Amino acid sequence: MGSTAHVADDAELAEAEGRLDMLSASTGGRGASSTGLHSHSAPVHSLAPPAYRSEEPSPAASGSPYAIRAQSTKSLNERRRGFEEGTRVSFDTASLMSERVDAEISKRYDIDMREIGIGGYGKVFLAKDRMFKDRQVAIKKVIKIDDERDSAFKKEVTIMKRLDHPNICRLFETYEQGRVMYFVIEFCEGGDLFDRFSNHGQLPETVVAPIIKQVTSALKYAHSKGIAHRDLKLENICFCEKSPNSTHVKVIDWGLAGSFEQGRMKSTVGTSTYSAPEVLDPEDEDDGYTCACDLWSLGIVAYIALSGKPPFWGSAKQQLARMKAEYYPLTGVFWDSVSDAAKDLIRHLLKVDVQARLTADQVLHHPWLAQHKVQPDFRLLTQVLTNVEQFSRAPDFFSFCVASVARQLDHRSLSSIRDAFFMLDQNCDGILDMEELCRGYATAFHPDDPGAVSEAEVQEIFSYLDLDGSGRITFTEFCAAGLGEDGYQDEHVLWSAFKTFDIHDDGQISKEELRQVLQRADITQVWTSSVCEEVAEEVVQLFGSGSDSINFDEWLTLMRESSARHNEMSPKRFGNSLTSLLGTSSFQVGREDSAERTENSADNSKNLEVSPEEPEEPAAELLAATVQPARGSNECCAGGLQRIYRSLSGRLR
């Protein structure tokens, strides 16, 4: 544990009346002013809501409860993760998924008992969150009939917790009630690819190519984790939105997924129509097979989606013989309109020789997928990266709480951030590296923009966004950073995050529950058990109502006051790139359908930079009233500007 970044003087200690400063001191972090990122930030007024500033007693009243809490909130936002003496607090976002035992699921979710899906191990139902407005989830109910089945279900949970990718369906939490286990899963309301094909017939390449690219990206990511899906088929590829123009999909049902980190897989699992020949009929039972089985299945998916028919037919024996002979038609009425590039991809996927079969990375570089690129929206990218830069200056505890918010959001809340992530993820591996983030900032901000971020600053931003210390930025880490203030202040969103800490599902976060979540998430164990206990003690004392726990209203206060303090100390940058955003009154980061947004913004995203165009009225008048040069630099009257900026930067609720 490194040295503290701030030592309170006697006056501060007296004002806090013995307040524990453990939430900040335990990080061993350096003060925000040492990062160099504040050099572009103008002085700001308080960004707290009016009630926060006027209805409470004056902070000047030393010794008042508000003064103590305000000072503590300030301390939470003055410290950041540090690297002194080789230590750093790294948060494991996967640990934010709750696994509840002996908790009643019906208290949280209103379950429609009509089945929306059925599989070999259980049934799937649609449910509504009783407290999270308009939030629907899919709940898979399974029965643990024996120890083997129980072990298989726990393995599925472990695998899904590790999979953090925009094209992989999210597991939010699990419930165990006796022999029954419930998986609370992200609901994809657009139906599966099989339904889309059944309703619309043969799909055009302009639809199939983006789907294949997204699925391949999901496979590449899973394979990098040592995980193979082993049951990829049309029914396990689901559309996130109902709109026929939307092609955003997610891979679902990882119940048969296998791990190959310790060696080859040997179980004969999956659906025979899609299964690779080495899975159905291995030459030697001891040889096993690799994740290449998923690429064969991908070839079958592409074949059926483009032609409407499976490539192999007949009895099981006849199908296997045709597979091994690589005998399937690519000519005729169904194939005359299909491009040679698409056929070439299928040929290189349906290879019996595993060494000759394309890998996921090779598929992503195939010319057929390169022909079908989505037009990027650089205004969106600029907005999200501005949120990211501000979040990089957030303190430990606040960033951890925001990560708990991001972990519980689905595609409807994250569509804009997802699209920005896709723009940055050039190699489609589902994670961001330093080079990709640097390229993103260079693309989004004009070099002459006073708000532009230097490469050195991007490196520091990257280090703080990398919450788990892996050297890469995961999708959830990026979502937490890109949400923006309004994204994590919505009451219904904060309710879902609250439940992450409410382990016993009783509507209260006890001091012990908070300690457990904090300690479980600190994967580097920099925060000892005693430190986590002291942190939990301070939160309960300062934001609770006298008991050893905090309720949801008190949690809202904690999050909103921490957010206000963070915005006060770390205002967003403002430059010419964002000036153009202020001239676009319809632009918001939010739940807008990505296909509609892409269509609406196509004319504004043809260049590799956002031009600092003159804003239209009335934005120009607003800017003239709020942006004023001072001492030869571009500084702003932050109070008025931030009010305008916040109105344009939040999520669409």
C-alpha cells in the first residue's frame, strides 16, 4: 500500500469530527493534480443539483452533519488509483455479477410463465424487473437433478462471467432456490436468426455479412479466453432490436461451451447439422478437437443464411460422408445471386482439415467482410471519448460504483457506447489496446483543437480505464467510462447497481455486504479485509440513517453527491470538436436505435475528423455567452457551459 495523497490538517480533522479518511487513503494514490490532466480544465462552480446546494445547511457550518458528509464526499473524489511502490487497486468487474442463494426471485422479477424458449436443460421465460423501469430480462430455469448437472450449471455461470463482449449475451445474476437455479440473462427482443430467416426468407449479403462479422468477433474473443461455444447455430444468434434494419446480434446459450485451456475437448456435444466432422466422428477418441469446431459451425450458419438450405443432407451417415468429402452445392438458383467472395469464405470454413480451416482472425480479414463496412459516426465517438477522458480522473470508489452500473445495463442502454467501441476496436477482438485508443482520440479530435488529448495523456487515460489491470480495456470498463453523468444518475439504473451490493436481496446494503463486494472485486488484494471494513464503515456512517446499512434512497444520495463532486473537481474538456456537437440539437448518447442513428448521421460522418463548423443558431448565441478567452487560452465560464453541455451529453432516458 502506497503513501496517502493528502494529509488533513487540524482544521479539516476538526470539521470532520473524527471522520475516517480510509476511502481515499487506502488507495495509496496520488492526488488528481499530479496527473497533468487538469491543465486543460477551467475552474468550475458546483455542478450539484439545486437541492444539493440550497436545501442543505451551509457547508461552512463546521461540525454539521452536512459538512462532515460533504467533506467526506470531497475526499472520495480527491484520490485515484496509484502506482507507488508497485501497487495498484484493480477492480474485477466480473465479480459484480451477483450469485444469490436462498433468495426469492419473484420479489425482484415479475415472471411471465409463458415459455419463450426451451432447451435440453431447462426453459426460458420473459420477466420484468419490478423496480427497473421498462427493463425486460430473459430468465432460464433449470433443475439440478444430480451433482453432475449442478456442476455443469456452475461451469456455465463461470464461463459467462468471463465473457464480456458486445456480441455476447450478458448474464446479470443467478438465483438458487433448493434444486432450482435461475439465470437472469439479457433479453434480445429481435428474435433469433432462424426466425428472421423463416419470416423473411433468403437473407441478402448486406444483412448476413455484418452478422457473420459480429459472431466471428465474439468467437475470436471467447477463443482468446480458452472457451469454445460448441453449439453455434441460427437459433443461438439473436437480434437485439426488432427493427428489420438493425443487424446488431448477440451469441446466446453458452451452456455447452467448453474450455480448452488445459487441453483438447472430447465431448460429443452440439447440434449435428452444425457440428464439425472432428466432433461427430473423431479419428481417435483420445485426440479430441479444438475451437476450430466453431469455425465449421460458422460456415454452416453463413451457408444456410445465404441459401436457405443446409449444405449436407440425408441420413446421419450420409451427411458425415458428404462432410468429409466437402461435397455441397454452391451453384444453382439459390447461389446465382451470391457473390464469389461469400462463396470463397464458405469454402475456406467448411474444410475437413482443421489446419486448412480459417481461424476467427482470418475470417475477420476476409475480403467479403471488408466489402460491408458500417459507416462510422465520428460525432458519437467524440462525445463518448470526452466522457471517457473525464472518467479517467475519477476516484477509486466512484469508478467502482459506476462500473457496477455499467455491468447491469443491456444493449438498449449501451447502444451508442457499443457503436463507439466498435469504431475503436479495429482488430475486432472485443477488447481495446493502447494503439486503438490513441487512434480513436486522434480521429475524433482535430489536431488544432484546444481540447485534443496528447498521446501521453491517452496513455494515462488508458491506465485508469483498465480497471482490472489486464493491460487491455474490456467492454464493461469502456462502458463505465463512456456513460457520462446522466448515464449513471438515472434512478432505475442505480437501482440495478444497488442490487449488486445487496447480496441478501433485502433492500439494504449492510456494512458487511459492502465489505464483501469491495474485497471480492479487488483482485490484486491491495485493499486488505480491514481496509474494506473501514471503507464500508465510513460509507454507512456518513450516508446511512444511524443503522449498520444504507437503503436505496441513501445509495442514491451517495452516488449523486459523489458524481457532483467528481464533476466539480474534474470538468469535461471542451474544444472545437465538441462545439460542432452543440450545434446538433438532436444528438444524444443514449438508447436511440443504432441503425436509425447511423442513418440520421451518415452525412456528418464521412470524414476522419469532426470539422469545427460554425454552430447554427441558437447554439452560437449560447456559446458566445459562455465561452470566453482568458489569459491567452481557451477557458470557459464553466457554470453556464456545463449546464448546456450536460443537456447534450447524457443518455436518452
